[in-house]
Amino acid sequence: MEVKIGVQNAPREIHIESTQTPEEIEKAVAAALSGTEKLLVLTDEQGRKVLIPADRLAYVEIGEPSKHRVGFGAL
């Protein structure tokens, strides 16, 4: 699942490919924004964790699973 995260006062957004379901991501974002959690914690495809302070979240965009690219050229 492709996830784009905007962080306040940061020039670029964070892009990750997560194995979590859209529902799991949405629950994690809701918990972070409601104040029950101080961090938004997501796991990417390689098992690495991405931690973002909840008070710095600008937006979270949950997209479709990305198709794996093959080759060297950009299509």
C-alpha cells in the first residue's frame, strides 16, 4: 500500500510502501491524531518502522498498492 505523509515545516513529503492494510493505517493515524498515541508508527515493505510525531502530521494519503516497476527506464 502506498502511503504519502506530509509533515509540518518539512519541505518534502514522506513516501513509503507498506504491507499494512488501509484499515490498519487508518486506525494508526486516527489513534495518533486523537491523542492516544504520541507517534504515528508505520512499517514499510522491508520491515523498517517509520515514526512521525503526531503533532507534526499535516496529512496522510493512503493510495492503491503500487505495481512493481521492471527495467531501468521510467515509464
